[in-house]
Amino acid sequence: MSDKTRAAPVIPVLFKQADDETPDAPPVLHSVAIPAPRQFSDHELAALKAELVAVAWEVVLDSLHSAVREVEAALFEQVSSRLRDELPEIVERALRNHLRT
């Protein structure tokens, strides 16, 4: 195998002590190994998209259901409060109208 086809040697991230460190000091991180971005096939991208849409849709539906319950509770409280306040007057008007005839 020639030098051109041989893989480059792996160099550890922690490769030596800093010059001003004592031999007993812990190693110092000098560089970070970052893997190259992975290329996805069209099929993998479509599957990933479908998964993301499904998860996002669940979150959206949960948020909508929660919002509807909150609006429904607020509306129920408003109508209930209004009826509680106005019902005696409504009943009184109905009785007066009925007794006049």
C-alpha cells in the first residue's frame, strides 16, 4: 500500500501537556474533532421530514386543544356570570308580562 492510499493516522485530541504545565497536571484540550456532515439520501430525507411533521403535528394539536379548552372555560364563565346577574331580571319581566295578560 502506498503512502497516498494509506489512511491518515488518527491524532488524539489530547496530545501533549501545555508548556507551562507540570507533568502531574491534567491534559489540556487543544482542539476538537468535528465529524463531517452526513449526506442523506432522498428516501432518508423524506422519512425524516415525515417524522418531523408527525411530531410537530402532535404538538400543534395538543396546543390547539389546550387553547380551545381555555377559551371554552373562559366563555363558560362569562356566560354563566352574565346569566347569574341577569336571570332574576329576565324572570321578573317574564312574570310581569305573563300576569298582565
